[in-house]
Amino acid sequence: MRSKDPFWEHVDVVENKRSRCRHCGEVFAPRNIHRIKLHLAGVARGIKKCTGVPAEVREEALKAVSKRKDETPSYSVVLQGKNSLPSNVQYSSPEISQKNDNVMLLRNNNDSKVINQKLAKFFLLNNIPFDVVETSSFIDFVKSVSRCDHGYKLPSHLELQTEFVSEIEMQVEKYVKDVKKSLEKTGCTIMVENCCNFINILVYSPEGAIFEASYEVSVLETMDFGIREIVASIIEKTGVDYVVQVITNDSQILHSVGEMLEVNYPRIYLIRCVAQEIHFLLKDMFDEIPWIGQIIDHAELILKHMYHNDVVLSLMRQYTKDKELKHPSMSKLASKYQMLHSIFDNKNELQQLIASEEWYKLDSNRNETAAKVTDIIQSENFWSEGRDVLDVLEPIVQVLRLVEDDKSTSGYLYEELKRAREAIEGYRDGNPAKYQRILELLEERQGMIIHPIHAAASFLNPTYMFLKDSEYWDINMYNGMNLLSEKLVASGEETANFTRELQLYRKRSKEFTNEMSYEIMNSYHPREWWEHHQPRLPVLSKCAIRILSQPCKCSCNIKPSVSEVARRKLMNSTSKSLNHMFVTVNSIFMEKFRSMEKQNRMPLIDLETCTELPDYAVDKQDWENDQMDVDAKNETDLLCFGDKTLLQQLEASDWDINTTATLSQMLCNYGECAKVKYQDLNFDLLH
């Protein structure tokens, strides 16, 4: 059912409940009014601008999206020439004049190049990762220097290490205390993330996240204690009564910690990282649905060919005006969706490229791969089927956008996945043969995405309870509320009060639907509504606030990531101490959550405004390294499972020690070392 948003007047409903812009004909996935506004406003990256919208409509759309914009301001440099400083960075010098708070003008066209060279030299000579230039702390530093009216004198290294670092440590200490103080009301989540060979453990609450520990997986395996003991110690340190849930993205940790919680902490529940499960769902679709897999394969082939040769890449950038195609990450499967989207964003430019005389003159384009890439880009079928892939995956990606938010999202997941299923059912109804398998894969994975507590959280979200026309109650909510009662409600009189209050809420008593209640409901996070009604519903409110205050994933989006900070600390012999890591990561969290607090401490999460995923794309070098790993794995898989002739010869033999020499000679043909597992025996075979 559509909302009453006036911008629906600018689209028509077409096949499979999609929306077509009346001004330019662009087609959108069902029910996404915010993307339509961004399209009309022409301001969002990755969303095509409307070419026919009247100026007054564009202005109204721009006002509408500006009201909902919830982003940190970007800082850029505007130059009169073509050069520019690194993205999102401003710089000031005697030759720079300030235009406004966020933009600087360089008077000399050559300043940019000189500054960039000095910046690159600084990073290179001091072995500083180049992605530091995109961090908010670096941007804030450059911004502050640019505003220094009387010149800036660099401190000595001793001043930095003692006076200024000590001040940061004191700020971090206060931040951690403030977060822990908030746990009495909201409770917290223990996040246990396995990422890039590190196990990272965080404590999350709406007030902020606290870094607790990071362990190398290889080192953890050699220690006398394991992850069960580590998680247990952090639960005790945080306070057993304050920990609501544990989230992890590792199946072994899920099993090990699950057993420990069941025995020692039965009131704490354990859930899978929803973000990762959605990535797995997308992988299922890429692997098991041929027409989707083919489009993704063709998109990857386009990407590989464009970036395999510097001459081809240079020509592509001429046509795309330096807009890049996104390189997918192996671990984040939604990055393939982003890759395909980036190709569609450059559709016209790529078609012009492969139709150009320069394209056909390139020696590197005189091969089968180049011919296939040319055919793909010229093919109407690729663009038609590719659009269908983007459209049908959009509802799933919308769920991922929700849970990747660093806010408390548990009260929204169940409803948003339900909406995604309904949208895909709309596609299925129009073409069962094409879309039925997508629904089946969603159903198969749903049990790992949705925990019963998510259904209970949805039931406790007053936005759904009081704005729905029909009764908001189903079997999953029933099971979830029973689990909630078991985990969070004490026995005896509290149980009786919980049951009584639950019935009042479920019957939508008039005292909960007055003007003030609706204002809170429509403007703030659901837990604010429960705080308002806590005097009337004390037991149910306490449970609702705790459940609704939790996230659905096991990490927070920061740059650099916790694993990257851990890796850099490991490589830097002067900063390996745990306290140094504690201060570094928590200072990043402090900056992030203070920024969120300035915008709105308890914002309403509007599902229609969740338009951006984290940028999962990796740089070209990391992507090429991933491709090498995949190629190596494929060769090993061929030896282990795919070569029937090899297996048949093994089965025909007695597999004794004399067979090893023969087998080794056979493996010489592959030119690689291999490990072949056969009848539960492992032999390392070197050619």
C-alpha cells in the first residue's frame, strides 16, 4: 500500500508494481518513494537524474530530500583548473580564500598539484596507508588547520605523545563511562566479529560502541583459553544484567558460545549477524539462479577487461569522465550488486566507448574476450535482464541497507523482510518461471535471518501496531513474545503485570493513541514512545526499550575498520599494547557516535530513506589479489574434486605407498603443489 506522499503523483504504476517516472520514463522498484524523490531532485550518487522534470518539481523534491538528509557534511576543494585535492578534503594556505564553511577556492591553479605531491610524499615516506586521507579525523584536522587565522605551529613529537594523547585518553575514558552508564536502561549487545583473520569484540548500545578486545585467529588457536571464556569474561565485566544479546558472523563461534550461554547465561540470547546472512542469500541467488548468475558473470567480464590493460582503462575513463566501475569484494556479496549498478550508471558511456573507432584500433581488443565484452555491451538482452536483476534484488538490498545502519534496527527487520517478500511475490506473479526460485531461496534462508526476538521487536514497534488497519499479530510474534517473557521477565508478580500490560498494548487502548503519542511515534525511535508510556506500562516498557535498542549485525561501520586498526598495530612495533588499541578504536567510535548524537540522538528510522549501502567495493589491487586467490582455489578444487580421470585412477589403485610416486608424476602435469584427500587420508604431494 502506497504512502500519501505527494511525489507519487509523478510516477505511474507499471508491470510488477514498478513505478515509471512521468517526466523521463525511468523505472523504479516497487514502493521506493525516497529514490523517486532523489531521482527528481537529481542529487544522489548512483540514482539517475530525471531529464524532463520541471524546475519547480525539482526544487520541491530537493527540499523534501534535504529535510531527511542525515549525512556528515563533505568537504571538497573547488578549483579553477581540472586538478583537485583528495576527495572530501579541504586545505588552506595564504593563497587560499574561504568561500563558505565547506568549500575552499585555490587562487593558483598549480596549488592543487603541489599540495597533492607533498601529501603523497608525506604518506609514502612515513608508511601511512593512503585510505587515511578519507577518514573523518584527517578531514577534521585539515579543516581545522585551514581555519587557523594566525598560522599553525606543529607540536613536537613529545608534546603529541604526552600532552595531547593524554587528553584524548581522558576523553575516551569519559566516553566509555557514559556508554556504560546508559546500559542500565537500554541494555547492550556483545558483537563478536570474525573479520580478516581477527576476532573483534565490541559492546554496543544506542549511546555508542565500546571496543573490548581483538585477537588474531591463529594466535587464539594456540592460547590456553578460547572464545567461550573471552566472551564470558566480557559479559561479566559489562554486567550480566545489562547484556541482552550476543551477535556473531562465525558459525563455529555461534555453536561454541551458544552452548556456554545456554548453561551459564540462559537469559541472554544469541543471534546470527543478519547483514552476513543477507550476503549469503545474495550468493545463493548468484549461484543457483542461472539468469541472475549469467548477468553477474557478464558484468564481471566487462570489469576485468576494462581494468586488465592500462590503455583500455585510460580510454574507458575518457568516455566515463573518470567515473570508475566498482570492484566487488569476495566477502561482501552485495558488492556484486554495486558493481552491476556502476555499469548501469555508465551504460551510455560504455556503449559509446565500444562503438568508437579508438576501441577497434586497440591491439589489446583483438581477442575473444574483447569481442565477447563488445557483444555484451551491445546486447539489448544484457541491459534488459540486468535491469531485472537490479529491480528484483532491490527489496533484498533494501533490507541490507537497513541492518547495515549503525542505529538500533531490531524493531524494523521483521517488517522490512516481509515487505521484501511481498515485492518479490509481485514479480513472481507476473512471471512464475523466472522468479519463483528467488522466493524459495528467501524462504530457505529466512530462518537464519529472522530470530523470534525480531518478530517480538516488530510487534513492540508502535509505528506498526498503531498505524496498521488490521490487528498486528501473527504466530512468529506470539513465539517471539513468549521468548521475550522467558528471557527478560522475572517470575511471579512481574510476569502477571507483563501479561496484563501486554493485553492493554495489543488492544490499542485509547490512552496510547492521543496526539502526543502519535507525534512521538512519527518523529522518534520507538524506544522513545515506550519511555513516554513507561509510567503506565512499567514492565512491558522495560522489556521493549531493551529489545528495540539492539542492532542486527556484529560490527560498526568505521574507517579504518577494527580489523584494519588491529593489523596496523600488529605491524607497528611501537604501538602493540592493548591499551593503545583500546584508545585508538574507541576514539573513532567516540567521534562517530557523537556526530550521530548531534544530528539526532533517537531518530525515527524511515525505511524509505535507507538509500545507501556501505561502499563494499575494494581497490583494483585488492580485487586482483582476490582473483588470484580464486584462480588458485579453482585449480586445487579441480585436483580434489573435478578430475574424474584422476579419481577413477585412484579408485582403481590400492592406494599404498607405491602409488604415491605414480600419483606425483600425474600431478606434475598441473605444475602446482596439491593436497588430495582420499578415503580420509591426506598426502602432501610435491611435483
